Amino acid sequence: MIITGLGEGGAVFVRCEDSRITAAVQQHSGCRAPGAEYHAYRTVIMHDVSFCRAKRMPIQYLSGLTAQVRTGQADLHIGVILALVAGALNAGGFLAIGQYTSHMTGMVSAVADHIVLRNFALAGIAAIAWIAFLAGAAFTALIVNYLRRADVRHPYAVPLLLEVSLILLFGAFGATLEKHEALDVSLAVTTLCFTMGLQNALITKISQAEIRTTHVTGLTTDLGIEIGKLLYWNGKRPDDKRVPVLANRNKLRVHAMLIASFLVGGSAGALGFHYAGFIFTVPLALALAVIAVAPAVGSVRSK
């Protein structure tokens, strides 16, 4: 597909090369960046456009999850996958080291509490964990912006591969963590916090700040707002010219799916780390690795 321009209301006009159809695709399901080639979805059909449909091969679908040109559907799918992984790592991290590593509100509170209690060593560990999360987010911003400006087709695959390496590194800590030595535990917390910061910034860049995956406070707030709108009774009157209060049902669905994914991932992570131990990091890393290497595999197969 080739993106030919932008229309009113955020519509994106796309020429489907395979079906010779020009379609107007709404922003929530369509792509951005007019004039760009829609490489990953050359034969992909936007899920809102029934007259422009074709089947995607699995490798094309997986490649689309890290493509520079985005669709709302791809954003949601990668968001759900990352929320599952984040939930699993967060629950697993708590079982392994007694600390939730995606909860930066708690980390900052811990710094304050330990300072007041004069537990300066623990305050330092919490501060380092917060800095690690910050560094992970900053690294993602640096690498993604660089790859975007270099016109890399799949700029999100690189930080995803780094996350795979970090997850495996955390798994490698397993043998030493059993000794519960302070230094090993601190390194594990730092690694997981950097990973969570990297991932949260990654999905933020991918979705243009519409999706978060490593914590559910904001998601729960937004879900509650939309539920409030849904329950609101506008009391229609013939002379009432006020704009009615309406819920964004798509946002409701997205937030509910992400929260559910985090919950399912957390449950799976708790079970996996409890019964299988740190080897459970391997399937988590493998799932992300498949997505990250899909563009390279697809490029080789197309030659």
C-alpha cells in the first residue's frame, strides 16, 4: 500500500496496490506519514475497510507489529503482548526478589520512607531502581528517534531485541539470587526496572502515548472515566444544545483488554516462576524475539 494523503477527521487515504482500490482509513485503524510506502502491509487490509481485504502471512503480521508505519490494530496487538510480558515479569520479580519493578510511584515513596527511617542503603537501592527505569525509557527514546530519522522500516525491533537480552539476563541471575545476597538482588532489581522503563517507553512511542503496558494505574483511571461517561444520563430535551456526554467505547475496550492482559500475564508469571523458576524467562524472551526478528526473516524470504 502507498499512503497518498490525509483527509478530514484524521482519515488516511491509502492506495491498495494488490486490489487497485483507494480507501479512506480512519485514524484509529489506519496509518500515519503521508507519502510513505506501507511496506509491512503491502497486502494488508485495514480492519475497518471491508472492500480492501486480503490475507496476511504470519511473517507479514509479525513484521507489522514493529513497522514504522502504524495501524491501530497493530498498536493494540503489540500492546497486549507487551502487557502480558510486563505482568509476568512484575509478578515473577516479586516472587524472586520481593519487589515490584514497574511501580515507580512505590519506588519514589520507598526512597522517601527509607530516608526518614535512616535506612540509607535501602533508600539508595530504591533510587537506583528509579534511575534505571528512567534510563531505560531514555534509551528507547534515543534509539527509536535515531532509527526513525534514518528511515528504518522497523525501528521498534531493535529495542525489543534488547528487552529480550535483558529478560534472559534476569533469568541468568536465578542461581545467584537464591543466595539472597544484597548485591545480586540489587542488580536484578536494576535490570528489571531498566527493562520495564525501556518497554513502557517503547509502547508509548509506538502508540503515540495512547497505550501503556507496565503499570495499570493510568489505564484504570482512563477506564473509570469512560465508565463514568457510559453511565452518565444526558437527559435529552428538545431545546438542549449542549454537547452530550458520550463514552469512547473503543478506548473502553482497549483499556479493558490491556488491564486483562496484565492480569493474565501476572498470573502466568506467578505460576511459572513459582513452579519452573527462572527458566520461565525463556518463553517470555522467545515470544518477543519472534516479533523482533520477523522483519529480517521476511526480508530474506522475499529475496
